[in-house]
Amino acid sequence: MMDRDYWQETLPSPDLLSKLSQGTRISLGSERKKEEEGAADHGGGGGGVLLSHAAGGIGPFGKLTKLGLLQMVQLGSRIRDELHQDVDNDEEEEGKDNDNDDDEKRMTRLFTHTDPIHPSKVKIKSTNFPRTIQSVQALLLGLFPLGYDGEIEIDASETDVLIPDPQPRLSVEQVELERELSRRSHIVEREEELEELAGKITDSLHYLIDWEHASGMSWGIGEEKEEEEDNVDRRRNDSDDILNDSSSSSLTTTTATTKTARSRRKWLTFSQLAEVMTCLRVRDKLPESISHEDYKIIASHSAWKWFENLRNDNLARLAMKSFMNLIMETLRDGLDENSKDPVLYIYSCHDSSLIGLMCAFRLEQPAEWPEYGSYLKVELFKAQEEEKDNGEVRVDYYVRFSLNGQVLKSSWGMEREGPNKEEPREMICLKHLSRSIAREHDHPCIIEERTGKNQT
């Protein structure tokens, strides 16, 4: 967007960002080397592989604002309230009825006043973009309101793992499947129905848009620039590996009819429209010609399109498999109660990452697009039950997912169609989840293969 001076004023000062980073250390691993190599491969002017992604931002745009910083501090405080018990059980019980809400709180708390949260019990990964790193630094302020001793590492070395739409994509198969899914008739027809509205809103926003930079970014799955389709196909013919060129991941999303219409004027993708309008709406700067209903229609369509594409099991696997495996391995490590490993893992990434994980773990779709400051929580529970026959104690581990405190049921490993269709569950057995994912992803079961024994 234009009006850089106004938007620059919304950003935290360098002094505040410096204070925010105190007590944290950024670990890039091979990420910086890869980025530097990417810049060299693309002539240096593109700023590297990571910066071709919209999440990298340009100037004051796509950066963490003062409002966003405050939201993340509040989120850190909320997470602390959910996970940390500041008094012992006897004090908490005094004067209270033992209702289900109290049982739920006690069950989900990782830390107590005798075993408090500490930097050594927290592990953080982030995408290597300024706003996600600064976001998790702000979250730590809320998580540790009194500060902490030592230093917390923020591992920013696995950006490609933490987002479903890295630039370039990690496989040709994902590129081709995205193109195929985006061309499905019901998606094309829906976008043609919304084309007039999208054009009207684009015209209303035209004077606010920095068109030079808006057209040089990737805006995610199903939202790549149509005009680069021919370049993709040409590179495919010229090279056995199209992933050597960052622009080769640009995908076709519309029919020739739509492409012709859009070629007559500059056009914003639906994701761009939703992002820009959300930003303006928060600050009461949305043009009067754009109604709240217009905003809701475009924002809802953008969310629907992401979910519609990533609900495809094959695309979810291609885009999110590595992130899923990372989470599954973390859950596996949580089975060892004597381990000194961290017990709270925080991944600072993007709304697209949350959508990708919700689709990959086959969770219920939330009513609305996850807004900034949303959090997907994956919890591991231990359940013990005494066997009636022999008196032995049976131990099972269960996984539960929730978005912003709302539990989302999972359908992994269940019959989703036909006469034997099963309902999704709020709690899913970890071993069952691991086996189901391993079977469909065609790799060894994480729980059994890595531990060498049955865990239940």
C-alpha cells in the first residue's frame, strides 16, 4: 500500500524492537546460507528465496505493528494462564466447588508454582521473517511477565517446513497439483461470480496500492499470478528441475476467460484483497465505497479457497508432511516422563500454516479465517485405567487439538464415507494417529519405529 509515512508510524521503534529481542537468540543454521545462495541464483535483485514470499514484507508493509505486538503480549499472557497454575491444588480448591471447569483447568496445566515455567522447558521455532520472530519475542513477554534468566533460542532455520507455500515449492508434484486443484470447475465458477465485486474493490483500493511491489510477491496456494503460466511451462520444457527458479512456482488459477478479463487492468488476488481490507478496516481506513458485506464476502472466499485446496489429502500431505512429522515426533518425545527435554513447543508461523495443519490433521473447519494472534494448540494427555481382569494398569496417550480455545475434532484413521462412517473425535489415541498417518504417508510409524515398543 501507499502512504508509507502513515504505515511507518504504526511500527514499533528500533529501540523497542531492540528491547524486545533481549533474552532471545536467533538461530538460522543453514537458512542464511540458503537465502544467500537463492539471491545469487536469481541475480541478487530478488532479495533471495524467502523475500519473494509475501510474508517477507516490503518497507513498512507486512511488518509487525505496535498493535500486533500488543496482541502477542496478550496472547502470551493467555497461554500462561492456560498452562501455569500459580497456586497449589489445596489453595485452588479452597472455597471452590469441584466442577468440570476446574477439572479441565487442572488437567491442561503443564506448570505449577513448585514446578514453574522456565526457559529450559520451552523450545521455539519460527519462520525466518521479521514479523514472526518479533511476534514470538512479544509472546515471551506475556509468557514470562517477570522476565527470566538466561537466553531462549528461536530456531528460524526451517522456514520451508513451517509454511505450506514456500518459494519455490519443494516438489514439482505440489506445483502441478496446486494448478490442477485451482482449475476445478466449482472454484473457477465461484471466482467468475465474484469477479465483478473483486474488480470494484480493486478499483476502490487502486490509489492505495503500491503496484510495483504488489505484483512481485507470492500470495499462497491457489493465488499465484496467471500471467506467468507460460513461463512455468516453458521452464518445465527447458529443465528437468523447475525448482531451480523461484518464479517457476507461479501457478495458474483461472480459466482463459478470467485471464483475458484481468489482463485489461491491474488486479489484486483474493488473498491480497482480503489482506489489504483487513489491515485498513482495523484502522477505520477502508474506503466508504467498500461495505462490510463486501469485505466479508471476499474474506470468506479467500479462506474457503485455501481450505478447499488444502482439504485435498494429497496436497495436504505434500505441503504439510514435514511439519506434521515434526509435531508427531515432539508428541512421541513427550511419552518419556523422565526426559529433561522441553515440554512446551512454540511454532511462530502464519495463518496459512494454521490452515495447512488443520487440513493435514483433518480437523473440523472453524467458522472464520484464523486472524492474527490465533493459536492452534496440540495437547498430549496420559490416561490410566485399571484392567478389571488382572488389576494391571493400562496406560494410553491421547492427542487433542484446539484453535483459540475451541476444541476441533479430528477424523484421522476413521471411515469418512459410506455405511461405516465414523464421527470425528475430540480425543484421538496417539498410537492410532501415528499408525494412520504412517500408513497414508507411506513412511514408518513414528511411535513404534522410533521407540521400538508398544506405548499403550
